[in-house]
Amino acid sequence: MAKPGRRIVDALDDLIAELRLANRLRALELGPAALEHDDGKRATTDTAKRRVAQRNQLRAEVRTALGMGE
């Protein structure tokens, strides 16, 4: 019997690992404040407060995806 070659699943796992590493490296380039929670003290209008909440949600998702925890 022929030895099975590399599986597509293995190739996808490697690709995902490389993408995660690339994302972590890019996050490091952003600087520490880019992923920190914004307390919204400077937001005075409803629109600004909504934007702060949306960005905080995105930051939380990115921190979780990067394995930084909360």
C-alpha cells in the first residue's frame, strides 16, 4: 500500500496557525493602547458613546482571538 500523503485538513491547520501568528505580530505593531478598553470619559454625545462601546466590543473580540484573555 502506498503511504498516504498530506491531508487537506493538515494543510489547513498549518495555514490557520500561520495566520494566527501573523495576526499576533500585527497586533504587536499597533501599540499597547490599541487593544485596551476605553472607559469613554471623553465621549459626550450619544453617537460617540455608541462608537466607544462598539470599539470596546471589537477590542474584546480581538483580545480573545489573540489569546490575551480579559
